[in-house]
Amino acid sequence: MTEFVVSMRPGLTLTLLALALAVLLGIALWFDNVRAKQRAQRKATERQRLRERAQAGLPMEKTSDMEFIWSDAMRSMESLQDQLKENLRSLENKLKDERQEVEMKVETLKSLARTNRLPLTLYEIYEGLRHFNRKNEEAQAADMVWHGKIGITQVDVVDAIGDPPGYEIFFIMDDESYLLVGRHHRYSRTSFIELSLVDRDNSKLATVRVRPDADGRSLLADAVITIRSGPWIQAMLSCRAKMDVRAQEVNLLAAHADVERLKENFQIQATPPSP
């Protein structure tokens, strides 16, 4: 037994020495960590003291203190710049998304307005009424019958004030009052009429631009500049439908004119339709 213990004594000694060294190393690392924390705390305290002196306008005691203040200010400025850049990127992306959404809706509204011939409707109202006051009473009465077929019951036309020239047409359609302002823009290479529809509250409902042909009977080009949603759109769609029916009636009567001439030339009376 004694020999066994004696044979183990060198190994046990080494084990104890290793344990002792491990404990000493652990204690040394712990003290080193504590000292590092203390140094960091002292450094942070010193930095805070220097910041407070700088904010209070007190002079620095050492050149290194000045260097710290400048480097600290530069770090703060860089951090602020990074934050501002991030805010700008966020704002830029937000505005870009909003622009895309608004532009898509605007193009949809413009397309709907042109598909439903809003520029043509406003132009035909304007062109049909802008010379109303120059006509005699008989012609005005005939005009009112003609325009009554599309719902227009009262009309007043005045010269538009300002430049470019044009006309302001006040009219009542389906019991609602409207003002249609036309401005004739003429340039060396092109010309167009800008038409603005305004309601009784002086709110602009729509603005379009049209370029009629030489005879003024059809449009070579048109564009929707602004448009505002509201019940007036339904009124304009109804007016457009009535205009189309009125045009069809005119075409049918024009095509039937030769029959009327034959009846008159040969004194023929048409047989009334059977009940």
C-alpha cells in the first residue's frame, strides 16, 4: 500500500500544481477584468467631465483634452450624418411610392375622361354657345330649343377678361349652374382652346385643352389637365349621351332630306303607318 501511494505522489503533485495555476490564472483574469472596467469607468467619467466643461465654455486643461473634444464632436457629427442620410433615403422611398401611386390614379382619371369624351363635350357646349349674344331673338330662341335637348335651359355669355381672349358662358343644366371659361391661345406654330368648367361655388371642376380643325367641327387633339370628382361627372355623361342622340337625329333627318324633296316635287303624300 505504501509503495502504491509513493508511486502516485508525483502525479498528484502535478495535478495539485495545475489546479493551483488554474486558480491563480482565474484570479488574475478576474482582477484584470475588474481593472479594465474601472479604467473604462474612469475614462467615461473623464469624457463626461470634459463634455460638461466644453458645454459650459470652460478652457481645456491639456491638449489631449482638446483632441478628445474634437474627436468626440466628429463622431457625433458622423453619427448624425448617417442618421440624416437614412432619414432622407426613407423619405425618398416614401415620396417615390406616393408619386407612383398618384401618377397611376391621375392617368386612370385622364383616360376615363378622354374615353368618355369629356373634352369634346365641353368644346361642343362652348362652341355652340359662345356667339349666343350676337344672334337675334329668333335665332336665340332656336338655339335654346336646340340646346334644350341636351338639358341646357338658361344661357348668358360675356367676353372673358384678361389675356388670352375668350368667352365666359354661364348656363344651367339639369337645374345646376355652371360657368364654362374658354381661353384662345394662339402661337406661331400651334393654337388651342383651354376650357375650364366651374360650379356655382366657384370651384374648378375640370380643365381641358382642345385643338379643333379649321372648320371647328371636330377635334384634332385634346388633353385633360385637371379633373375633380363629383356629381357633375354624371351630368356631363348624361349630356354626352343626349348630344349623341341629337347628332344621330340630325344625320337621320339629313339622310331623309331627299325623300322630302321627292314628296314635294311630285306632290306625294306618304301613307301613314297602320295602327
